[in-house]
Amino acid sequence: MRRRVDLVVAGVGGQGVLALSRVIGVAALMEGYDVKIAEVHGMAQRGGSLVTHVRIGSAVLSPLIPRFSADVLVSLEALEAARHLALLRPGGLLATDDYVLPPTGLSSRAPDVLSAIRGLGRYRVEVVRAREVALRLGEVRAANMVMLGFLVSCSAIPISKSSAIEALRSELPARYLEVNLRAFNAGYELGRRKGFIKPQGTS
Amino acid sequence: MVGMMTSILGGEGEVRLLLGDEAVARGAIEAGVDVAASYPGTPATEIVGALSEVARGLGIYVEWSSNEKVALEVAAAASMAGLRALAAMKHVGLNVAADTLMSLGYSGAKGGLVVVSADDPSCHSSQNEQDNRLYSMLSYIPAYEPSDPQEAKDLTRDLFDVSEECRTPVLLRMTTRLAHTRGRVKLGPVPRRSRRGSLEREWRWTLLPVNARRLKVEALRRLERLSELHEAFKYNRLKLDGDEDVGVVASGVSYLHALEAAERLDISDKVAFLKLTSVYPAPRGLVEKLAEAVRVVLVVEEVEPFLELQVRAIAGRDVEVHGKDLLPRRGELNPDVVAEALAKLTGAELERPPSALRREVEAVSSSAPPRPPTMCPGCPHRASYYSLKVALREEGLEGRVFVSGDIGCYTLGYFPPYELIHSTLCMGSSVGLACGLSRFTNDPVVAVVGDSTFFHAALSAVANAVHNGAAFLLVVLDNGTTAMTGFQPHPGSEHTATGEAGRGIAVEDVLRGLGVRRVAVVDPYNVRRAVSALREAIRAVRAGELAAVVMRRACVIYELRRRGAARLSRASFQVDSEACTMCMACVREFACPAIQLRGGRVVIDEGLCTGCGVCVQVCPAGAIRPVVRSREAQS
């Protein structure tokens, strides 16, 4: 049986969604998989909602993940997790920060989307406080690597720790390497404490 | 921020994870390209962006031209000199370059000339989703569509040969979903290059009517030859066993959607596939072969029924042809919509998500408030728009002014709370429209244009305004770079695409040189001065003059990157909740993403604040105050 994982990475422009996707993609390539990542550039990057499709497998065809079929949805912000929920398949893993960044100019309270998602009872929901961890490390922009550490340690993506670190070294700027590695390790520890999670029934 | 595994450099056989755009750049390098030129535009930017980073080491001449027409002419000149050249642009950029393209379709090419059009189905970052394959029919230039980054790389390399062999420019059509998809690319060899251009006098470069008539005949002959060549073009693939009932004709990324859809419907071995990379002229023989073998054909392609019309013309009598009757003509395709169409045609069972699931998920998703793109914290455009609004209000003109906008980050001034922009058609149209609007309306007209767009397409419109005596307020938002596409230099910049010193032309010098008599230059971070300069200019406009205000302040993201800093000053800003009257002027009128309403109080998010200090000038209660941070936290 072919091991194939479809992963959606969401967040707000500026949170490092593209870098996270790219490091995962490079690591998967190092593991010998075929990879496609559908990115969005340009105007949407200016503080807007941002999502990438990362497809890993022996031979990936379309760069786009069909609706209700992603194995994993990763989000660096809670509202964005809700926004892209229709890509996740029932039984899939939602790994998301519970950080809420209200859209600019919103003068009412942002809804509690995570409770609503949990209420559906259709997904495995894991809250990863990546931003909080990154802030403690003194670099909020490293939240994406906290998330990567989490995903790797709980085997949500078919990538070994060593490939992930090698990809991180290859793809991220050298002057932030130190803090990114610390972020990755912190996320890895978070995942280990949660135990082994594997999305069920990956095709 | 390019990593090792995402770099277009590397030896033969090495594997990279490249964007479709970067793969095109690598393909050009493997073809020994000599010259590449472009004007930045999503989704084409990364092609010449990637080349500009490696150009010096490889001895390639790369430039960000002032617009797409000039870029194509620079590339065409290289071709005339026998060199290999690439011109890349977004789809609407080809409209700007279309005059040149049409003439090149007649004159043909000498050195390999590849014109890349990156189209944007679904208008992710564009004013339309025009299908530029249609230009190939209009210009007698062949068109090609790759499906994935590997093919984009290999095809680009080989298209230089096609171009030279058939003495024609070629059009490479990318779409967003390929241009911005990363995929596995195995690198090929990079040739040693030692070519130098040489120019000979050839009649075909002068399109006098007497020559043009002959050139048209040659252009048509070239097309016939290409049609034959495409029959055996190695990137076209026919998968036909002979017992299939349905045949799919597909191009570009749509081909992959179709393969996946067939797999999902479990009918892969029951459907014949004709993958066409050479989409114009379509290979008649291959299409006929498919049409003779199957009962019904589905053409899967993005945007216009371009292949469909060719397939109908070739085989419409022998076979039932479907396409845009089952697939949308608007927006990009995806595996879901192609699966629906294929299921309808073949009767295969398509497993759909249960409607209860769809309903529940939709309810949660739609509860998330929309998050449209916004101007960044510290963006000088926000400050400029704020001042413009204040100036208009103080001149008693609120809601009575037509603001003609243009293409760039500042188009976002259309959205609340600024809601200033009344029109944006295309590059440079702000000034051209203002020339007319100011004549046909009683209230003052404002044209707002960015610096890069100003040099791209506004200069001749300014000359028109001066010469014909149009009176409007011209606001040039000068942030020193082409910001939206990722900080490419333009004629106002002090450096070129490859990092050499370039002569920066000051916008105010151009305006004065073109005859604009009233030109002011202000810093938008200084709200008081900016408002006063704008008010003065508005009064001049009402007295019948053309007045320009250049609002100059570097793009905040560009500036922070240049400095390697997280904020502009040592201070960040906080709201003194004792002094705050909750008037919400900062949240509702200024609307910086760093200023948020949390727990019933207005707070400034320290992680987002860039320290521009404009909000301090916006707060009527004087409640926003600087907080000096420690040295360590600053960097």
C-alpha cells in the first residue's frame, strides 16, 4: 500500500506558513517521497488568510487536495483552522494553535471556533500553543518550527526527526538557525508528551 | 530566503523542490539563456526573480524593465542578435507588450525567444483571468502549457531549440497553480556559454507594409511547420488502448486534476488520455486518432475553451465533444470539479461527502470573520490615506471626490475603513482616467499611483494632463520599491535587478520635467505636514491647476528587511488605558492591524507594532505613548 499524506497548512500572512510548508516538503523529498506544495503569493500575503496544500506520496498528481480529504490540517491561528476545515477528512488530525488574531478593524469578539470544531466530534483535535512557546524563546516568528516539531514527534507526517532538522538547516536563514532549532525541539517535546498520534486510515 | 534544496543552482542529476516559476528559470539556464527581462507581476515574478539572484555568477544579463513592453523588446533585441532570451510577465502584462508581440509574430525570431505568460485563473492577484493562449492564435506564435515543475523546466529548455529551429518566438503559458506549486525537479546539465551577439541587417526586422505583407505569408508557413512538428512533440502524450469509450484531452495542471479524478472514480483504465503540451497549433493527427477511437471526448482546460474549439474544428463531426458545457469557464479547476464532470460523462459513481457533514463544517467555517489582505502595520500608504481623508474632510469635500486608483498594495485603500478608491482598471489607468474625469465632473478628482506603476505606465498620461490642461490632484505614493511583488527595483531605485548601482530617478524631477508646475514632497509619517500639503494642493486643483503631492516613505517591510530589524525605532507604542476615551478613532479610522480591541480595551500588539508612531498623531486623546524597550529585545 502506498503511503500518502495530504496536509493543509494554514495561518495568517507573516506567520511563516510558506516556510513551514517548504521545510516539510524538503524533508519529505529527503525521505524519498514525491512532493507537491500549492502556495499562494502576492496580494494575499499582506496580512490575509494564507493556506498551502502539501501532498506527499510515491507519485503526487494534482497539487490541490480535494475537499474533505486532507489527513492533517495544521494551523498557526485558530480562525484560520475553522476557515479551512472543509479540506480535512472526518477522522483527520487538526493540529492548531489556539491563538486568535482578530482580523483588522473587527470591533466585535471573535467567535470561539475551537469549541465549535470540538463540538462536531468528527476530528482528532490537538491544540499546540506554538506561539506561546516561541514567545518564550524570544522569537515569535519561530512558532512555525514549534509546530513542525510537534507534527514530527507525533508522526502526523512521514518525516523523521533527522530529515526535519536537515531540511530546517537547508531552508531557513542561518542567523535564525539557533532559535529555530530550539523551537523545533520544544515542539518535539510537546508532541512526545501527548504521545503517539497517527491519523487513522491514511491511504 | 532561498535554501539549498530550493535553489535553482545545482549539478546534473541533483534534485530540488522548485516552484513552477523557478523551474522555468532553471530550464532557461539549462538552455544557456543569455538575456532575461521582466516587469514583476504575480504569478510570474519568481521566474526572473530567481534568475536575477544567480545572473552575475552565470554571466546572464537580467533586468527588471520599466514595463513589460520594454522587457519584451529587450529580449527581442537579444534574439535579433542571435542570442537566447526570455521575457516573463503576468497575463495582463502581455497586454502592455502586445504591440511588440504582434510584430514579433510577423518578424519571427533568430536566437531562441521564449515569452512566458503567467495567467491567473480565479484572479488570485489580478484584475482579470484572461486566457493568454488566445494571443497565440492572434499573433501566429505557438503556445505550450506544462503540467508540473519538472515538465516546466524541461520544456522551457527545449523551447529555445523549437524557437530557433522554426525561427519563431514561442509562448509558454503558466497558470497560478503551476507557477506557485513546488514540486520535485531533477536538474539537467548547464552548458558552457561563450556566445556573443552579432547584428546583421535583415529586412524582416522592419515592418513597413511592403515587408509586413511578405512576413504574414512566412508566419502562416511557420504555423504549418509547427503543426507537423507538434505531432511528434515529445511532451504530448496519447494513452489509448483502443477499447475506451471516453477520451480526455487536457493541458497544463488540468491534466493532473483529470488523472486524479479518473483514479478517484476508479476508471483510469477505461479512459483514454491525450495530454497536449503544444496547445497551439494543436496536432491534428493526434486529435483525430483519439476521436476515431472513442465515442465521446471531454476537454479539460482552464478558463477559455481554447483546445475545445480546436478539437471541435478537427474532429467535431466524428465524435461528441464536451468541455465548457460540463466544466466552468471561470476560475481555476481542481480535482473535485473535474471528477464531477467525468462522473457525469461516464456514469461512474462519485463518492460525495454526506450533506450533514458539509452543512456542519460550513456553519463552523463561515463563523470565522473574513480576513482580507490588509496594509501592513507601519505601512506608509495607510498614513497617506489617513491624511488624504482628513484633508478632504477639512476642505469640505468628504464623499464628494472621485479617487482614481491604480495597481499595487495601495489598491487596498478600496476597503473599509478608508474606502477612498473609486476605480482601478489597470496599470497606470489612475492618471489617464483622471484626465477625463476631471473634465467631466464638477467635484475635484484625485489620482493615486505608486512609484513603480508611475514609471511603468503613468508618464504619458501625465504628459497628456499637462498638455491638455487637466486639473486634478495627483498623489504619488513613493515607497521606493515594487512592494507587492516582493521589492523589485524600478527606475526610481538606486540599484538594478542584479544588485549593481542604478541611477534612481526622482518622481518629482520627472513631474517637473513633464511640466507639472505644482509639486510637493512630504513624508506621510508626518500627518500634520502631509494634511497641510494635500489641502494646499486640493485648493490649487479647485482653482483649475494640476497639482502633485509625492508622499515619500520607504515600504516598512522593505525597510525592516534592509535593516535586519523587527521595528523602525527603539520605541514601541502602548495605549494608556487611563487616558483612552474609547473613541475608537485608531481602530475604526486608522485600522492598523497592531491596534486591537481585546477584553473591552484598546491594546497595541507588541509583536505586530513596527514603531512607525503614526497612531500617536491619530489619537485625539493623546493616549498612545512610546515605550522604550531594552536593547536586547529590540533586535
